[in-house]
Amino acid sequence: MGCTTNNPAARRYCRRFLFTMLLYTLFLVLAVWAFVHFRPTGPLAWLLAVLPALAIIGQLVVFGIYLAEEKDEFQRTIAVQSMLWGIGATLSVTVVWGFLENFVHVRHLDLILIYPLYCFLSGISFGLLQLRYK
């Protein structure tokens, strides 16, 4: 699903995804800057803390829109399979890590790392599925 493709749905997905990444970057920088310089409290602190997450939720929505717009059933199937493999692998890693935290007392896995882990594992899955069907 590259941005240089002739597939209109994939091109729109790339533009939308890049926009949400820009929002994520801006919201994260704004939140960090505000907390470092002003130490907000109350509702403003909650809003600033949630802003970067809203952009990530936007990324998930953008992927759903791509699936709805993609006319090529094969490309849609590969995208869904990569997402499912990514979810399964993420769940596996986090469940195993959770048991390790409880019984072996390894370092706590911060929840903020789960979405990047999912993206990484979905990306690997996407690449492997592309190779499989070449």
C-alpha cells in the first residue's frame, strides 16, 4: 500500500495517514511543551494528555476508510490479514509480558508502547503477506 501507487484508495489513505501523523506530532509537541512549561491541571491537563491519542484514533479511522474505499478485494484482504496478524501478535506479546511482570517481575510495559508495537508487527505482517503472494 505505497503512496506511489496508481491505486486511488491507497493514495487517499497515504494522504490521510500522513495528515493524522502530522496532527499526532503537533499534538504531542504541544502537550509536552505545555506540561514542561506550564504544568497544567484539571480539565486542561486531561485535554492536552488526550490530544495525541485522538490523532492515533484518527489513524485507525483512516485505515477503516481505506478498507471501505478499496475496490481490489485482494489488496483489501492483505490489509485485513496484516491487521489481524498484527493484533494477534500484539496480544500475544502483551499477554506474555503481563505474566512475566506478575511472576518474574520484569520491567512494566508502558501502555503507550502497545500501539507502536501493533504498527510494527502489522507492518512486518504486511510485508510477509506481500512476499507470500508474489
